[in-house]
Amino acid sequence: MKVYDDKHIKNVAFVGAHHSGKTTLAETMLFEAGLLNRRGSVEEKNTISDFHDIEKERLNSIFATPLHTEWRNYKINIIDTPGLDDFIGEIASTMRVADTVLMVVNAQHGAEVGTEIIWNYIDRFAKPTVFVINQIDHDKADFENSYKSIVDLVGNNAIKIQYPLVIDGAQCIVDVLKMKMYKFSPEGGKPEKLEIPENQKELAEEMHNELVEKAAENDEGLMELFFEKGTLNEDEMREGINKGMLHHEIFPVFCMSALNDMGSGRLMGFIDNVAPSASDLKEEQSLEGETISRSETPTTLFVYKTLNDANLGKITFFKVKSGTLEQGTKLVNSRTGDTETLNQLYIMEGKDRKQVDKLNVGDIGATLKLKFTETNDTLHTDGHKVTIKPIQYPVPRIRKSVKAKEAKDEEKLHEALRKIHSQDPTCSVEYSKELKQHILACQGELHLQVIDWQLQNLYNVKADYEQPRVAYRETIQRSATTSYRHKKQSGGAGQFGEVHIKIEPYKEGMPDPEGFNVRGVEEIDLDWGGKLVFYNCIVGGAIDARYLPAVMKGVLEVMEEGPLTGSYARDVRVMLFDGKMHPVDSNDISFKIAGAHAFKEAFLNANPKLMEPIQNLEVKMPEEMMGSVMTDLQARRAVVMGMEGEGNYQKITAKVPLAEMYKYSTSLRSLTQGRGTFTSTFDTFQPVPTNVQADLIKKRKAEIAED
């Protein structure tokens, strides 16, 4: 295969909402370029990009799949991404290596919630973007409404390059950059290239002039030419549009039918001639603050994705950020310091791979069997350390407790989940000491279904998923005083320790307790949040100072498993003001036990209160579905903080108890027909309602009795 330089490499990410036609468009472009003899289809389960078994089973993209084509002396690397926001991690990683983003919009629906989610990523990285309104030949297609929805999303910088037209039953596309009309035959084949009809010329000229002005705005030289000539020629317009895209100030809008191969060739020509190439983008800044030059040496790679394949093992996908990469090159991992040898270089084509000897800067490739390298790693020439800024992945939105159906498979399950996390950082699993559960976190119920499919079909292990326990907190609302004597005699040395304590609710900045002779204070920031403040108020040597740490240790042990529900306790201060000891039988264990029992008794007498975690929730949905979403939130004990419009959608912000968020992803998808989305982040702890607290305490007592 020909080796291309960075001026002739176009890295294009295909993004868009579910069912917008990205995979079909990729298939059509490969067919148009002559790389395929016959186009596959999603329904027939034979497309190049959706090749995983689960993608064929579900009839939608789940993984970002790299493809490539060659068109008029350019290499176009295409990455076809999923459209469902449960798989947003695949889109986030693709954004880091794409030079241009091609946003596909369904002409029936226009910009959807999924489009908006993806746009937020595009906008964050200011990626050059082309919008493609697809399926223009569908009976329910509405090009103008779709275009308006794009303008609502990105502003007036969205500018039409084309618009659709039907003449005598034939689908046509008017191109106002080339000022030509393309007429497509129902039988397929190449379109006729015609003059724009008389009844469309005025509209086309008006749109052409708008495009000329927009192109001229982005370059002083072009602006002078425009003032001098009153127009720009096609090459000058291309230059202006290219610069506008690089400045994130022009978003060209095309129209097409990927299914019936209408407009794909023209779109590919635009990608070649106008869309930014790898050499056009700004040079990247490393974490060390240095500019990563594209010069011949040293070589730097950024790993944007890994995939564990049953037959090939681990596949590592990368972009060459500087220098030239040749087969057999040794590079150092900046995170681990280990040296990796890239014995084989590939261009991936779905499940197939083509071996190459060399890849230039700006190109995207893959290699096999790297031992120490994971997603987000940087590989560099030895002696030229550089670390490329990592991809920031979205936080998980749902959590489940996970365990193997059969105890013997527990280790196998966690090894499989480790591998899944290595290729998909948007899911994670960790053991919660507090909840005594392994917690799997991911993006939504669909994401969980895919993880479960992988566990069963790729790793041969079955798992159970349950509602995870909620990390409540226990605290007190008033003071209480108590004493406890621990005495044990069983022949020989016994155990004896007696303590008198007072406990109070702790608040930041409160004064020292009154009525006590404070001889020392220890303030402990608890690992689970909040504080324990321990006061030594012993006078007259009633308890030897060497036993005080044991008393505090006993208090901390109770706080690790609170008296109400076994949850962590927090924000308490303890005054140890009296006690007794025995010259022979007193020891650390005696005072630890006495301290624990005294604290537990005082805690239960101090009007204990259970605190629950509260989430900040932000929900976006079409306006007509707002009532159903609000009703559902009220049933979840939500406190609505605000409502506002955002484009074609409404946004609700609310505070919701974490205990009520279980299966919210599924409920919202059902209520909004998949058009709603949400984010949820921890806010604070708040007291639970009295009836909820009573139920939780009752449940805890039942669990203890059962054990």
C-alpha cells in the first residue's frame, strides 16, 4: 500500500445519533472508492465496520471501528462510531485522533439529544466539523427542519453547501460551492452533472454568495480579494472554508442518501480538497508543557484504543503524533518506562488487517501483543520522553453489585472485567470495603448488557447483577453521656477497663467543650468523610495516658460499622473524662473494648440520624416528554432545582437520593423513547426521612438475625 504524508492523510470520525446512517455511509464510501465490489447492510449483518458478533446480533454499532479508503491521491482514515450514548467512551477516544468530524443527521429527526451529546465533545476540542443530512430520499425527510435543528445546535456558522431537490420524481442535489446540480437515477450508477435549473438559480446564487462571504471572513487576503472582485473563485472558497473549519467558525452542511449512494462521491471529494488534513491541525502540547513537533524525529505514538480479540490477543490502536514509524521500531512507554517492540504494523479494515512497513506522522494504525501498553499511553523514542494528555472519559452513570453465579468463577470473573475495562475505560469494577460488594460502574443498562454478553460469550463466565447497597452515613443530633466497665476473669491475668465519655455532634469551627479540663485533643479526618474529634479530659490519673489510644481505637472500630445500620459514622466528638484501671488486669484490649461499648451506647442515646447520599441530576429531553419525566422524578423523592430550554430540548436539574436512582437509565429511556439523557454526580449527604430510616434499621436487624 502507498505510504502517504500528513498533507495527504484525512482522519475522519463518523459520529451521529442512533440510526442516522453512519455505518451505511462508511460502507458506501468504501464501495464508491472501489474497495468493495458489493455493499453490505446492517440488516444483512455483513458490513465491514459492524463485524463483532454482538453488533450483528443487536443491529447497531457498539465499538468504534477504523477503516480506510483511498480517493484521488488522498488516504481517508474513517472511524465509524456508535450512536448510543451508553457507548460514549468510544466516541471520546475517537475524538482525540480525528482531524475532521463528520456528523451524520437523520433527515427525518434532525439534530437529536444524541447529536447534542456528541457535539459537546466536538465543541470542547474545537474539531473541524462537517454536517451531513442523510436519508433525504425518505418519505418523511425534512431537510429544512433538519438544517434548522443544526443551526439551533451550533449557531449561524452552519452553512449549506448543498440542498435537495426532486425533479420529475428523480432525486437531485444542488451544490452551491460548485454551482452544479447532480441528478440521480433510481437504477443507481453515477449521477448526471447538470446546470442548475432556471427556477433554482436565484436561490442557488443567494446561497453561493452567503458561502463566499463566509469563506472570505476567515482570511485577510481572501477578504481583500472579495472586496476587490466582489466574489471568490472555487479554489479561493475552498481555502477560506478550510481555514474557517480550522478556526471552528464554519460548519459545512451537505445532504445525501447513503443507502442509495446519492452524494457520497461529492462528499469524499470535499473531504479530499477542503477538509483539514493531519498537517493542518495545531501541534499538540504534552503534559510536560512542550510542543510535540511533527518533524521526522523523534517518533511519538498516542494509544487511543485497545481491543482484546479472541484470536489475535490484544490489539493496540494508535496515531503517529510525530516522526515516522517503521516495522520493528522500539519505543518507550512514558507511563511505565518499559520498552515495547512494534514488530508488526497494520492498517485495520474492520476485522481484517493489512500489514504495512511504515506509517508517517498523522496516520492511524495498529499493532499486536504489546505487553505493557494500555489505552491513553504514550510511546516515544528512547531519550525523548513525552506524555500526551490523556483522554478524559465520562463518569459512569449506573452502578451494580456483581458476583459470579458460581463461587469457583469469582477470580475468572474479575480477570475478565479487568480486560474489559482495559479496552473500555468508561466501565470499572472495584471492591467496596464499606458495602462489602464488588461494584461494577458503567454508562447505562445497554452498556451493562454488552458487558454481560462479553462475559458470557468471550470469557465463558456468568454473573449476577443486583442493586448495590447504598453508602449511608450515621451521625448524632444531640449529646449523650455514658460509662462502661469491661471486666473479665478467667484464671490468671484478667481484663479490666472502665471509661466515662460524653459525645456530641461535631461541626466545623465549634468551640472546645465546656465543663471539661481539656488536656489534649486529636482531630481525625475520616477516610469516608467527616471527622472524629477526641478529647483527653482525664484528671488525676484515673486512666493512664498509655491507654487513651486504645479507647480511641475502640471508638473508631464502632464508627467503621455504625450502630444503626452498619454504615460509617461521622462528625462526632468524644470527651473521655473519667474511668478506672486495675494495676494488674488493665491492658490495651480492655480499654479498647470498654471504649467501643461506651461509644455505641452513647451513640444510640444521642438521637442518631441516618444520612443518605444525594446526587446532582441533570436530565435533557424533548419538551413534549417533560411531564412524564417530572412525574417520575417526584416519585423518586427528587427536589427540582430548575428547568430551562436548550435548543429543541428541555433541561431539568434536580437533587435526588442515590437510593432512588436505581434503574433510572432504563426508566428515562422508556419515558422518552430513547431521546432523553442524563448525568448524575455526588452532591452531599442529607438526613433520610423518618419512615425510610425505620425501614433501613428494621432491614439491618433482620440481616443480623439471619446471619
